Amino acid sequence: MTFGQIAGFGLVLLMVGVVLWRAVLRAGKEADAANGQERAMRVYRDQLAEIDRDLARGIIPADEAERTKLEVQRRILELDRDARGDVQAAGSGPRMVALGTVAATLVLGVGVYFWVGVPSYSDMPLVERYAQAQEVRANRPNQAALEASYAEAFPGPFDFQGRDQLEPMVEQLRAAMVQRPEDVTGFRLLAQNEARLGNFRAAVEAQLRVIDLSGDRVPVEELAYLLDLMALATGGIVSPEQEAVIERILRSDPENPIALYYSGRLYAQTGRPDLTFRLWRRLHDVSAPDAPWLEEIRAALPELAQISGAPRYQLPPPPAARGPSAADIEAAQDMTPEQRQQMIAGMVDGLLARLANEGGPPQDWAQLLRAMGVLDRREQASAILQEARTIFAADAAALALINDAARAAGLIAE
């Protein structure tokens, strides 16, 4: 932390302290005046009024009335002088306590900042952060450099059962491909088996040959497999060459899960977790229940949502639990009541996550409220009802539909 930063931080603290202290002084003076001097003045004003009434009724002579009024007025002047002194004396104790509280708060704030914060980390506007992320992305190592680093960190062949039998077969296949350079099937098989042996560079080269031989109409699956092999060769670090393959895949298939997965990794590695959140959120929606990346992205999405400014995001259920298929409905007929209840709960959680993340029409909110009533989740249903009323406050028809559903769920008395 530079001297200028320390001085600036101290100046801010001083300004905050002055503002708080002035507020304490002002509040103390106003309270003392209201509680002390004003009450005494009221008593003396009543005495002066009483003297005037006695004089008017003839109870006391005029000269005595005048002397009494002068005495009361003298006491009023003395009270005024005493009250000014009391403001300083009587208010000094509480104000000293208040000043101590202010000082302790400032010191505690500084301590918490130096403990939790990063004093040496300079302010960085969002535009500058994005520019820095773009610079990191533009200057990251290429595929060859990343492969070399990964091979150095993890040298040696992968050991697995059957390797001894596979190695001579792959050696024969390599020799055969030299003799058959146009054999697409042979190169595809070679790429798969080189990858099994951990020879990722050789696997990438073989898959590139498959793509070259495929001509202009390269299947997206072949490009996706090339991307997988390139990522395996770099230990999961996304290189500029992999990014080019990603872009090529997404031009043909914008929802391709492998391309979305590695796009998310790319942005996470280059300082843009907000974009990772957007991509992996889409990926979760299109992933199969057995997708190899599903566990990873489900673990990462809640934290990515917080970082990206989406605190209301709720992780949806796994893809297999999103809704009943025809087979699920048929199987539900043979379920026990407990199993059927569990299936309904899974469907409700899926609908709840979708409405929290994406919103939906009032019919969906009404359906959710009725389902919550069936599951007897009344506390959660009440919170959902309030949220739905807020969202559709300007739509009388939607509110009527939602209120009817809440009434059916037992959330509103008939």
C-alpha cells in the first residue's frame, strides 16, 4: 500500500468520524434543551400568567404584582445561564460514550478491512477487468507449449490392465496407416487407441487426418472429439487452437455440449466467470443425465451465480429429474404413495428452479402453488405467493388466477 493510498484512506476515516461526531453533538444538545430548559421555562411562564390573573381579579395590588413578575423574570434569566452550562456538563458524559463508540467503530472497521480485505489491491473498474481478461486470453500459451508443460508435469505412460496387449496392436496400426493414408476409418481407430495409451499428441494428429479426409462436410462429432483430445493433451487448459475448434463447432451446432463445456472452461481460465456461468447454465439444460461434465458444472454453478450477480439463481434438479416421461407416468401407477410423493417433489423442485431462474407465466406460478399445497410445504408456498403477487401486481387477471390457486392450496381463507 503506497503512502498516497494510506493518506487517502485516513482522510476518508477522518471525514466519517467528523460527520458522526457532529451528529452526536447536535443530537445531545437538542435532547438536553428539550428535556431540561424547556420544562423549567414552561413552569415560569405559568407563574407569570397566574400573576396576571390574580392582578385582574384584584387578589394582589399592582405594585406587588410587578415586584413578583420581576422576580420570576430574574429567575428565568438565571435558568437560561445555568441551562447553558448544564448542556456542556450533563451532555459531556453521554457524548463521551458516543465518541468512544464512534472511535471504536472506526478502529474496528479498519481492522476488519485489513483482515478480510486486500489493502494492496488497487481499485479496478469493470471495464478494466474485462480488458485485463481479454489481454490474458490473447496472450495465453499455444497448444504446443501447453502440451509440453503438461507432459513435463506428468511424464511416463499411463499404466492400465491390457496395455501390454494394446501397444503392439497400435504399433501395427500405425504402420498400416503409412501404407493407407486415405483410410478414414483406420485413422479414427488409431486416434482412439493412441488416446487410450496416453499418446495424446499422436491421437490429435490422427484425428486431424480424419477431419482432413472428411472434406468440407466434417461431422460435428469429429470436431468435438478433436477438441476433447486437444484438451486431454493440455491437461484441460484451453489453448487458442482449441478455441478455434470451439468456434467452428458452434457455427454448426450452437448447443453442442462439448463446445459449451470447453467455452466455459476458457472463460473461467481467463478471468470471465460471468460468461462461464451463462454458458454452463445453458449446458446444464442440454446435458444428458450421464454427461461426464455434469457433476463438475453442478458443483460450480451456485458459486458462479454469486460471482456473476445472480444471487436468486437456484440449481435445477439433475436432468433425469426434470419431468416425467411417458414411461415415468406408466411406472407411477405401480408406485407406493411414498414413491409417488417423492416423484412429485422432484417435479415441483424442477418447476421451482425454472421460475426462480427464468420466470414464467402466471399459470406456472399457480401450478406451483397448488403442488406446494399438495406437498404441505406451506411456509415455502407463502413466500412463493408473495413473490408471484409482486411480479404480477399490475395484472389483475394473473393475480386472480394466482389467488385462486393459493386458495385451493389452503394459503388463503375462503
